[in-house]
Amino acid sequence: MMAVRGLVFRWVTGDISKTHYLTNRLTLQTQQRCGFRKVAKKGEPKKGVAEEAETNEILHKKDVAPPLDPPIPHTPHTPSRSFGRLVKPFVFTIGFTGCSFGGAAIWQYESLKSRVQSYFDDVKADWLEKIRPQKQGDLRKQVCVCVCVFNGIFVFFHVCLMNILLSGILQVNQWWNNLSEGQKTVTGIIAANVLVFCCWRVPSLQRFMLKYFTSNPAAKALCWPMLLSTFSHYSLFHLAANMYVLWSFSSSIINMMGKEQFVAVYLSAGVISTFVSYVSKTAMGRFGPSLGASGAIMTVLAAVCTKMPEAKLAIIFLPMFTFTAGNALKAIVALDATGLILRWRYFDHAAHLGGALFGIWYILYGHELIWKNREPLVKLWHDFRSGGPGAGGNGSI
């Protein structure tokens, strides 16, 4: 029995130990399987490292990204109030004004010379025609020429009556011949403004027009837009209003100055008024593009009103109300001065005021200082055209 008990006890003990051993194996196996899963999850720290590297890379990119943040691109559009940028426009204004009046003086010299030369050529031709003896057969030739001319005129008028196009050309030619010298002069300026207005309607030219046909002291292009913006209008009403005023005062201003001097004053006024606008925008720190011929037209208006202050003027829509040119000029200057002080934004009041003051100054002082002192330049040009100081005359017109 003891042996049996011993065997049973040994069997039970062995079974328990075996069970404990199996239990331990299951535990180990279980732990080992869990360990395999943990080993598989050991890749997660690598992923975590990769994610951390990606996070660091993103943060690094964010550190590089600030130049592309929204506030930075606006900095070029809000420059400091530095008057150093106005040195180049100032030199351009002085140089262009001098070249305009110098070119106008030479233009007037060449026009007078051409007229005098044509007059003497006609007189010489008439004198030679009178003293030349008439040869045989000349009368027959003259009769044939008259017949040919008559037939040509008959055919011409016949075609004009039958062709509407030629009739329109004749009407345009008649209209042009009926224009005054001042209206003919400003017609070219109006045509240039209309051409620029049409260019604004071409989508592919928008960037070019905005760069060179608008004036802005904060832009890269500073000088040539001072002139080109004088011929630039984006609104049809703006164009029509400015050209109407220019057309209305054209005859008076040309009779006062002549077409050569007028062109010089008009172009110089456009540049000078734009420069005054540059100074005002820089001083106030309010930058933005401007365009239009208002500054130059204000010079024309101010010049006429200063020269003829008692002339009667009227508004196109209110012709029953009339006022003197002197009172109109005072009201316009006061309005633009008020707009400049109160910083109204609808019009470029600085350009208007600069143009008006330039027109007043030129009539009171500029004509005597500039135009009447052109003789030395004309003499130099005459000597240059004649081949030397002592050739072709004494150097006077």
C-alpha cells in the first residue's frame, strides 16, 4: 500500500509538476507570442522617429516659410516716406521741360523758315512765268490741259456722287479745313488719348498699361509714366470730359502762344503736375496709381483764365449761368486746395493744383523767362544748319 501510495503520490506530484510546467510553458509561450507582437510593435518607435523627423521637417519648412506669409508681400506696396526716390523724377522733370521748350523753339524756327522759303519760291516761279517768252504750240497745250482738267473734274465729281466713301472723305476734308489752328493742334492730342484709351481695352496689354501709363511714386518705373499717364484714361467719361475742356480752350490758348509754344507748355505741364502728385503722395504716405490729362488741362485753363480774367465762361449742362474766368480759376484752385488738405481720394487734387499753379506762373513770369530767351538756342541751331557761324547769314531768323 505504501508502494501504491508512493506511486500515486509520485504520479500526482509529477502530474502537478507537469501541469505546472505546462502552465509555465503556456505562460512563456503566451508571453513569447506577446513578445513577438511587441517586437513587431518595436517598429512603431521607428515610425515614431519617422513621424518625429517628418514633424521636424515640417517645422523646419515652417521656419523657412515666413517669407511667403501674407504680411510680407504687402511690404513692397507700402514703402517708407523716402524723398530720395524723387530725385530721379525731379531731374527728369527739369530735363524734359527744357527739351520740350528747346524742341518747340527749333520747330518754330523750321516752320518759319519753310514758310518764307515757300513764299519766295512761289514769287520766283510767278516772275519766271511772266518773263518767259511763250513758244508756238503753248496755247494748244494749254487748251488741251484745260480740257483734260475739265474731264478729270467731271469724272471726279461723278465718282463722288456715286461713291459714298469718297463723299465721306470730302466731308472730313471740309471739316478739317474749317477748323481753327488751335483745334487742328489739339486734334492730334485727342487722337493720342483715344488710342491709349483703346489700348486699355486689350486684355493682353493690361500689365504693360498699368506699368507705364499710370504714375505711382511707389512703382519701379518712375520717369516715363510721368509723361505717358498724361495721355491715359481708363473711364470713357473721364476721357470725354477732359477732351471737351481741351477742345473748348484750344483756340484761345493757340492764339496766345502759337502751336509750338503750346505743345511745349502742355507736355511740360503733364510732367510737372505728375511730379507734384509724387511729392504729395510721398509726404502723406498714401501711394497709388494716377492717370489722366487733368493736370495738363488745368495748366491750359489757368493760363487762359490768367491772361483773360474778364472772359465769360459757362458750364456745358448749365449754359444759363455765366461767370468770369478769374472767378472760375479762384474757385477751382480753392476746391483742389481743400481736397488736398482734407485728403479727398476721388481726384488727384495735388496734380490739379500743380498744373493750375504752373499755368498761372507761366503766364506771369515763365513766358518772359523761358520763351523770350530762346534766341541763343535758335542762333546755335541756325549756325548748325548753315554749316558754321559765318555761313548763311547773321544767325537771326
